[in-house]
Amino acid sequence: MQDVVAKSIGSSNPYNMVRATFDALKHQDSPRSVAARRNIKVSALQARRIGADAEATPAD
């Protein structure tokens, strides 16, 4: 699992923040459904993600 950073818009009431987090987690799409919606294979979707992670990581 990766760290998640999000911006809270509106109330920062802890109860609302937890409720919004769980709501967002319930509405996540699986890699299979995202690939089907984009008409590509899951492996191609994951390859794009790995390539994006490599570009986002600064080189030493």
C-alpha cells in the first residue's frame, strides 16, 4: 500500500474526514474495471503506472 495525500475541502471535522475517507475507499475501481473501461489489458495499465512512478522518483 502507498501513502495517500489528499486535500480536505470544507470542514475538517474528524468524523467527516473519516466518513469521507471510507466513502472514497468504497468507490475505488479495481484495475480490471479501469482496464476494461479504457479497452486495454491490465498488464498495460500496470506498466503505465510503473513508468509513471519511475518518472516521479528523482534521480540521485
